[in-house]
Amino acid sequence: ITASSLVKVDLAGTIVLDSPYPINPAGFTIHSAVHAAREDAQCVLHLHSLDGSAVAAQKGGVLPISQKSMFVLASLGIHDYEGVALNEDEKPRLTRDLGENTFLLLRNHGLLTVGETVADAFVAMHMFETACTIQVRAQAGGGELTPIDPRILAGAQAMSKQVTRGLGAGALVWPGLLRRLDRRDPSYKF
């Protein structure tokens, strides 16, 4: 993805800047629902990654078995699968299930995160995907999983604020990620 490959649309799905690229109707349904319902959600990311989709297919969803999962579980909504997201009438249920959360597990589908910035949504998605990868690998190991104590889970949001010094994970991590990307391939800017 580069800056020039993004397509800018309004909430009705009308492309507002010239672009040679079309938009995905199902992706638009999901993203536009969240943008319309959440003013704070300036960035919405949605993936169909292998590990995220594997966890989304599990009845238990994200399990409290890793430090990453602890932060996801502190702000997680769950949306049941309704087929390919082409129906406008799914939007209210999607936004209800997201609520004020940062993370949304789309059952039998994938993962979604929101953030006030691209940095916040990206770092949240990286954490979500990592929690899913850890879970799939831990389950593949075949041993009994050790859940995190619920009392620790209850304090996860407070711990997150303390770890990020109240700045949020995006503000803390994003500058370093951009420096790394600038060294590897600065063409993302164009």
C-alpha cells in the first residue's frame, strides 16, 4: 500500500478524488459503518489474516493466554458472521458489537481495529494479530494452556496506559516503525 494507491471516498461510497482503483463493496460496508458511528475512529483496519481468521473461527475466540491477548481482551467486541458484508442492514449490529472498543473479532471472518490515528489502529492490529498467532501456535503445541488470572485481566487497560505513559501505543511505537520503513523502502510515501 502506498499513499497513491489509497482511494478516498465519502460515507456514501462515492470516490471523491480521481483514482484508477475501485473499492470493495463489502469492505466499504464495514468501514463506512464504523466511520459513521465513531467520530474517534479516524482509522479503521480490517484483515483476513490466517491466524486472525483461525481464531475468529474458534468458539472461544481470543483466549486469555498471553500478554498480548490480555490487552486485546480489555477492549474487545465480537460480531457474529452474517455472510459477506454487503447488506446495509448489518451496519447497526456491527457498530453495536464494536461499541466503544478498539478491537472487534468478526466471527468466521477476521479482525478489525480502530484508532484516532493510523498509528493507533495499526499498533492495535499488530497486537491483535500477534495475540492470534500466539494462540494458534500454543494450541498447536498440544499442551494444556495456562490462562491469565482474571484479576490481572481486569487491570489490563490501566496497565496499558502506564506502559505507554498515557500517550497510547501508536504514539509510542509508530515513530520507530516509520524510521525502519524509511530505511527499508521509502516508496510507501508516494
